[in-house]
Amino acid sequence: MSPGEDGKMRTPNVSIMYDTLAMCFNEAIEILGAGIKDAIYYHLARKHIQKLEIGAKFQEVENTLAFLFGQGAKSVMVLTLERLCEQYSLPLRLEYANSPTERLQQVKERILIDKLLPKHHRKRLDSDRYEDKLGNYAPWSD
Amino acid sequence: MTLLGETNLGTFCDTDPGDHSVVFFEKSEDRYTTLFEFVRKGLEIGDVVVYLTRMNEPRIVGLMGRYGIEARKSMRDGRLRILSVLFSSGGTHNPKRAITIGNLKREVSMLAREVKGRNLRIASSLPEHLQTENKTREILRLERVMLSVAGEKRVSILCAYNSRRLKRPSWFRMFPFLTTIHGKGAFISSQGSVVMDELGPPRTRSRNEHVSRRGRENENP
């Protein structure tokens, strides 16, 4: 069965990944505190980065974090990466790269090449299939 | 980067002379846990500790007692001083006796001279009080004073901010200054906590230069 046969197009992996990255970033900055999270989003908005664009414009997000935390921005990057790896069941393995940014790039490539889907997305698809009584194939497979 | 827990809270509070650290907290217990741990550690290793506050001395002494600090004894030994800034210790306004942000540097410099050979620690809950009164400019002044004190003397400083009070654009605009002026930061919230060992740009120039490079337009966000 091809993905488009039932009339529904599956969301492209890249946009799922960007959504997941934005979600992981949100979770990571939540640890810093609600006020600080608001301050970060305020500065992102000043750089014309909306919440939904965080995944797609992650390089600019990093620059904004560096402006806010200096070298401490790495911590937020690592926390985001940690959550992203958890979502895709990938090892964090920061030692595989020279910087968290480089590791994030590696993880992103791996996600796209291996067509991986995040846990939160699989859970949603699973429950949709269950409710539609169409759970006869793994929803994340091609 | 480390996640802050009970075990490494001590490590965060284990500062070297010249350190200028910050803690952003959400709950008042976290403020006292961190600041008083900083005070306790200082007293333990023989540093002279100054606690900057706007509350009156007996109240702080009582609070310290709850956290296992024998404040009265340390004050008698001359190892702990509680300075009520902006108002005199009696609570009534007395400009002649008051320690203000303007004369705080002189006050701390005098203290630093008095404690020759020993390190001085400053735990400051003043920023939170200034946050409450929405005095952004006063905070900028205070932080600059703290930074110059940390740069010149054998002083380590811990400032405490309430992250819940960062809720207006004026505070958001000031936020990069509040973080990057400090060398190390702890962020404590209900979701968890994080320690950033290096805030600010890479140390290629002195901290005082870092301040002077900020233009006049950045002074009043």
C-alpha cells in the first residue's frame, strides 16, 4: 500500500523533524524557568523567528542563544539535543562531534536518511489507527 | 553544563575569588537554598561573608538559623555581616547612615581591606528586591558595582534573581545583560535546574573591558 492510496499524504519527515526540534527546544528552555523561556521567545521574535519556525531556523536560534547566554548557550543546545535523541531513540554521543551544533547536524541527517519518526508522532499515529480500527500495518512504515 | 541537584549545589557555591555568579530561581526556597549554601560554604572555609539584603537583620538571622547557619555567632566573630542596603538597619530612612548602591563599592572595599589575607564572599538578594520594585536602572548600577568589586578585590559574588519577575519587555531586553555580565549561572525552576559554567563571551578580554564596551544606548534598556 503506497502512502497516498487512502487519499491522505503523510507529513514529510523533514517537517516532522522540525516540529520535534521545536518541541524539544521548548522543553529544554522550560527547565530554565518560565520567565526565562518568555525572555528567550521575546528575543527570538525580535529576530523574526516565530515558535513554529524554530526547527527550520535553528542556526539563527543558536545565534540568539549565544547572544543571551554567551558560552552558556551550549547547555541549551545539549539539552535540546538530548531530548531530540530521546524522541528518535538515538544515542546522544556528544563525543562523535566537535560541538553540540555539529552533533545536531549529524542527528538531523541520520533522521532524514533513515526516515525515522519521533516517539510523540508514533504515539499519535498509533492512537489514530486504533481509533479508526485500521491498525493492520505499522503506521510509520512506507 | 551540569544539572543542578542537591549534590552539585555545593559545587556551584564553591566559588573562587573573582567569581561573579548568578542564580535565577522561581520559588523563594530555592533562593535561600542557594544563597545560604553559598554563605555556609564561605563560613566553613574561613571566608568573610557579607549578605546584602533589604530585609532587616533579625529576619535574615532567623532565616539563616533555619538553614543551619549560626549567624549570631559568626557575626560576633566578625565573619558574617548582614548589610541592609538603601535603608538603615532600624528600618527608618536615614540617608546619612544608609548604605546605598552608590556607596556600596566603598563599603565593600573597606571591608575587603579589613579582612586582609582572607577572601570575601558577597551573597546578594538585592536584585530580587529591586525586581519587585521594577527598578531596572538600579539593577544595572548594582551589577556594575558588583562586577568592578569582583574584578578588583579577592571577592566572590552570588546574585539572586527571581525569574518569575522577568515578565515585561523591559526585563526581557535587560536579560542578556543580566546573564552575560556574570561568569557562572544556575537556573532553578519547577521543571529542573541547570548550571551554566561559562556565561558570557569567551574570556579574551578583561571583565571590566566587557562592561566599558557596552555603549550608552545599552545602559538604559
